[in-house]
Amino acid sequence: MFCRYFCFFSLCFLLPTQRRCSLGHRSNLHSSDTTSLPGFENLTMGYNKYLRPYFGGEPVQIAMSLDIASISSISESDMDYTATIYLRQRWTDPRLVFHGNKSFTLDARLVELLWVPDTYIVESKRSFLHEVTVGNRLIRLFSNGTILYALRITTTVACNMDLSKYPMDTQTCRLQLESWGYDENDVTFTWLRGNDSVHGIEKLRLSQYTVERYCTLVSKSQQETGSYPRLILQFELRRNVLYFILETYVPSTLLVMLSWVSFWITLDSVPARTCIGVTTVLSMTTLMIGSRSSLSKTNCFIKAIDVYLGICFSFIFGALVEYAVAHYSSSQKCAAKAPQEGPANGLTKEMEEVNISNILNSSITSYKEKISFTEIEMFSDNVNCSDLTMKTHEKIKSVLRNKMHRIIGYFTIQNPSNVDHYSKLLFPLFFMLVNVFYWAYYLYF
């Protein structure tokens, strides 16, 4: 087949000059048995690859289609994705019209002698054309002058990601194709068959994502040098959260539940309760560090998984603090009861001494009050007002002191054993409520 095509081109040069054909004029097809391969530059006599089709006239319409072979990696830390695509471009060049209804597949190296669009991938970080075993390019010429130019490209494209709901996030990425030098007055870009111009993306199987939907758009890029045509493939990737539930959410929840075991241990078992509290705090810290190590370059974001781990750490730390408060209250209560303990005779003697001292003190104070009143009556003209103001300040201080004692009394734990009793109910209840609000917010808002 390939030899037949070149036999057709060789016929054009074996004919006389007036009947010789070029790729810019029509001629009749003649058969020949010659196997000579003339130079390609003779076939394009009068053809200028540096000038676009319809130069100086209407713009060239370039129709494109895509095949997504694979998306090998999606990096949250670098905010990009790597994809291998088959890019196919079609346009019509009236200078390459010939008679017949056949198409010719030419050697890909001959593309250097033809005009091709200057299409590039917007926001591409790294791209390369596959060259094993030869350059993965295709040139096909149709009789009406239509050219099909196909490429196999692997490209790494930037994708701005919103990781605030990680790992329950849905990312929207784009693959944008644009003309580099020709503006909309020279070329126009269109999708060959709308959304059906893209194939293979619905069959992709990714490790962490599932392709939700995709669509094709036609847009323009307004630059300082002009308005350039742009084609956009937009697709949504939903992260598979099951892996993170098994790796992070379930272990952190179990650690919180493990910290509640200390509520069923008596306050006197100091080593046991302290060991449970410290162990769960350290385990939770290790889990938090491990979850952030995979996204080391995106730690500036407060993600949904960070919020949940922070909630779990707060509950575990609260269980440890709860034991410290309960144990301190019980020790204070035991210290207050200690002076009251002893033999019965000692108690009666102390009571008698207290009663005698109270009687003596009351008699002395009453006597002092009588003396002070008589002095005031006798020397009423020499009363100092500063003494009265000092007494008012002392009264205010005493009133404030009494109120502070009452306020402290409200927060004083009368029975430390009730702290564990209430914690058994309040800690699980609050944790369940926080989980309801957490999952409702990040899944539905």
C-alpha cells in the first residue's frame, strides 16, 4: 500500500511538464511499475510551509479530538496531574488537493515539510513526545486537502486544588489547548464531535479518585497580543474516602474510646489510669504526624482530616485532665477529714477546750465593745472620720471575700467519685454530637 502511494507521486514527475501534478493542483492518477522514490520537495512545488492555508483570507478551522490513555499520578503536594493523551488535529489545506477518493498515510518525518498548527498545552509543567521506536506522530492526507495530524504526548499539567475538605474533596481539573502564535483571525479551534470528541476518560481507574463527570468547552484567551482560541476539557475527580476511613478515622475513634476505659477504674489506681491517658495521647500524636507526612508541602491548609484528628486529641487529653481533677479533689477531701479522726476522749477534750475558749473570747469582745462605746460617748467631739472610712473598707472587703468563697464553693467538688460517673455519660454523648455535626458539614455543605 505504501509503495502504491509513492508510485502515484512518482507518476507526476515522469509525465511531461504540462501534465505534471503538484499537491496544489488537480491531475489524473496513472499507474506505473517504477520503484524510484523522488524527493518530497518536488511534490510540493510552489508550497510554502511557513504560510498557513488561506493566508490573508478566512481563518483555518482546526477540529480536535482526544483520547486519554492514562492519568498516571495526581499530586496534592505539587498540585498537578500527569496524563498520556492522543491528540488528533484536522484541518483543510486547499494547496494539497488531488484527484481521487483515497487517503495517504505519509511518513511522520515528512511533517517537517508541511504547515501544522502551533497548538500547545496551557499550564503544562513538563511535556514530551514519545519517540519509541520512532516518533509517535501520524500524518494522513485526504483527497480534499484535509490533513489528520496525531500525536502521543505525556504531560504534567497544573491543577489548582481546594484541600479544605480533604479527604472528602472533589477536585476540578482542566486540560486546555490553545494556539501559541495565531490569533482568532488566523485559526479557530473546535471540538470534532462535542463531548464525544473525548474518549477513554470514562474508563480510567485511578488509585484514589473516581472520575465523576467531564465536559468540553470552547473559549478564548485574551492576551496583550490578541485573542487566541482555546479548547478546554474539564473533568471532576472525587476522592475515594474508604481508604482514609480505614487508615485514619477508625484508629483515631478507637483511641478516643480507649481513653474512656479509665472512667471505670477507681481513683486510687493511679498507675493504671495515668498509663492509659499518656499512652492514648502519645498514640494520637503519632497518628496525627503520620497523616500529615503524606502531604508535607500542603500543611498550610487546615483540612477536614486535621479537624477530626484535633477533635479526637481534645477528647483524649480531656479524659486525662478529668482524672487529674478527680484525683486532686479526692486528695483534698481526705486531707480535710484527717484532723477529725482519733480516739473519742481526745475529741471530747478538744470540744471542751473549744467551748471554754469561745466563752472567754465572747466575754472579752463584749467588754471591749462596752469600753469603746463609752469612749465614743465621752469623747464624741474628737471622733476621727478616717476611722469610720477604714471600717467601711473593711466591710466591703469582707463582703467581697464572702462572695468569692461562695463562688468557689459552687465549683468545689463535694463528691469526687461523681466526676467519673458523669464523665461516663458526657464524654460519649458529646463525641457523638460532634461527629454528627462534622460529617454533616463536610459531606453535605
